[in-house]
Amino acid sequence: MNLHRWRWIPNALTFLRILLIAPFAGALLAGDYRRALLIFFLAAGTDAVDGFLARHFNWRSRLGAIADPLADKALLITAYLMLTLTAVLPVWLFLLVLGRDLVIVVGALAYHYTVGRYDMEPSIPGKINTFIQILVALAIIVLLADLPMQPWVVDAGILLVAVSTVFSGAHYLFVWGLRAWRATRS
């Protein structure tokens, strides 16, 4: 059996995840937190399956390498935006989360166009930050859905996301600033 002809599936799952962003945002905005959780878990499932298929069958593509993390980031930013618009999270936290991502993207573009090729390499602090952001958003949505969750997750989550966002953003700036400095000096 020729498995090569099925290599489009991971990218299709990534685009399905992108399509799930609008109903996810709508559910959060409407306060339908159980539906939002269902959509979130469906999106997480597509992420897990597309990652498994891409790695297991070597169905990796340049498009997938770019679209997959962007889809994940768009879903996460949407969660923080909707939770901010509904006054669950403070505006400053959303601006911090979004600002970090924008600084990384602008920095990557600047590096690419002034120094050399920039390959997306999530750092360990960046991965930890993403994990914390997902966990906190999920815990808050579970709480809002009247499912078992402690109310202190909101305040603790805000603090945890803020600290990890600042730390990982500073780490990216330091590492890529040092790489750019070294590259331009040689």
C-alpha cells in the first residue's frame, strides 16, 4: 500500500484546527464554556494526530512546519482574547501574551532579513510558557464551565502566565540577540 498519497492528512488536520478557532471564540464569547471545552479538546486531538502522523510516517512538510505552530498559537491567543473581552482576565495579561509573541515574530523577521535564515526553534522556556498558558486557559475554562476546579486557579494562573511570559520572552531576546551579534561580528 502506498502511504505517500496520504501525506496531506496532517496539513488537513492543521487547517481543521484553524477552522475550529471561530466556533471556539464564539462559544467563549457567548459564555458556553462546555462547548468551548469540547471544541478545545477536538482541536487538541487534531494537533496530537497530525503530529503523530507527521513524525511516524515522515509526512512532514514546510507548510506544516509553519502552519501547525501558528494554528496552535492562534487558538491560544483566541482563548486569551475572549477571556479578556469577557473580563475574566485582565487586559494587561492579554497584551503581555500577545506582545511577547509579536516581539518574537518581529525579531525573527528582522533576524531573517538582516542576518540570515531563521528556523523556528522553540526554546525550552518557550515550550514551558506555552504549556503554562494552555494549562491556565484550560483550568479557567473548566472553572467557568462549573466543572470541578478551584477558584484560586484564576489568580494563580494570571501570575504564573505573566512570569513565564516575561521570562521566556526575555530568553528569546537574549538568545537570538546574542546569535545576531555573533553573526554580524564574524
